[in-house]
Amino acid sequence: MKLSIILPCLNVKERILNIYNELNEKLKNIKYELIFVDNNSTDGTLDVLKELYEKDMLHIKIISMQKEYSIDEIYYIGIKHANGEYICLDDISIEQSKLIEMFNYLENNQEDVVILGINDNNKLINNLYDFRDKLFNMKLERYTTKIRMFRNKVREYYLKYSECYSNLKGIFTLMNYKTKYLSLDKIINIRSKDVIKEIKKYRNEFSNKPFSFITLLAGCFLVISFIYLIVLLLIGNYSLNNFIIFLTLLLTGILLIIGGIVSNEINNRVKEIKKNKIYIIKEKIGFEENNIL
């Protein structure tokens, strides 16, 4: 198999046939498979996929999920089932014009990954990206889609990293493979709220700074409380109000330390749960079980 294309599907039955015809035309000279991962659609998407499979069993494969998962998790499930020399994470909602260009680039160059970027350059968005990179102390992707094509050897490392992380763009940053960026011809504007949402996702997996900040703040309160106590002892002012202020500062510092420890422990437990997460597949069509990791 030369190329595996993973296509997440959620209530897109009206788009299935069009995307299939478009890809089938573009890929007619390539040995390929289309892995449609139905994310528990409720509009009959799965029925349309099954009808398509009956017409083209050579290229169509279907995974039907028991419940709805995040897009990154759906890609992870698709990657586990892909066998191509090259693997493409595709998006039904975005134009397919760059697919062959991405494929040809990997065929003729040394890079291991080709990522599809977005034609946009916004000062506010750039500032948010700068803040994000400083927060996590790592240079993450900018103006990119989730569409990417990579060699099969990248798959193994991706699945390995996915045991600890679920954020697709973050994982590709950590893997640090030689990467080529191509841009969509169509201009797509990135919204600031989308970047902020992305930052929140990264924060849970790639940064301990919130907990470090809490610890630093707790230390400040404790230091201030003891300085305040020393000043009171030196001037001999033992009033009840001053004692209450001292206790307030001291207890605030102690509570912040406890809060930081508890939050960090909860975050570690959540990561541990993610490592052992079970993805419930309702049905698989067109796969040979011995080819699935």
C-alpha cells in the first residue's frame, strides 16, 4: 500500500460521495486506501459509507466509533489502522487540491513530514502565538491545519508519544522530524478564540508553569508573613489585628502550597488515565486484523 488517507467523519453524509469521487480521481495512479472513521454520526453517515464500501471494497475501509471522540483521538485511531508507505491525515471540510503535491514532495525529497499551512498573517494572532511559545518553552506550529502527510516510520513514534499526549500538533513538534510546510491556495482567517482554545489544550499536556507559579506565589506569602512577624517583634507591637494579619498571610501561603500540590497531582493522574484510555469501536469494515497495531 502506497498511501493511507484517514478521513474523520461526523454528520457529513452529504459530503461523502463528493470527497470520494474527488480523491478517487486524483489518486487513480496511486495504490491507496481511504480510512473513514465515523465519529458516532447521527445523520446516516455510516449507512452512506457502507454503500460506498459495497461499490469499492478495494479502496474503502470503515471504522465506526461507539461514541464521539475528539478529532485528535479519531486521527490516532485511524493511524493505528493505516498500512501505507505514506499516511495522510485529511479533513473532509478542506479542499483536496494539495494532496498530490504533498505526496509528490515526499516521493522526491528527504523530508519526513509535509504539513498544510494557512495563508494568513495577523498581528494579534502572532502575539498570541508568541505568548503560547514562551508559556510552554517550545516553538509550536503556527498557521497550520491538522492536514499532514508523513512516512510510515513517523507513525510508530506518533503512536508512542500518543501514550502520554493527545494533542496532535504538539506531538509533531516533540517528534521534531524534518518537515516541509505547504500553504492552501485559499485564505482562511484564524480567530483569536481558536488560538486561545488551542493554548488551553497545550497547557494541560505540555506545561507545568501554572503549578510553578502557584508555588512561587505561595513562597512570596510565606516570606512576607515571616518578615511581618519579625517587624512586629522588633517594634514590640503585639496587637490582635497584627496577629490576625500575620496568620492570614501565613495560612494563605500554606493553602497555596497545598493547592499547587493537589492540582499537580490531579494533572498527573489525568495524564495517567489518558495513557490507559480505551477507544470503543462499534464496527470495522474492510480490515485484516493482523495488520492493525
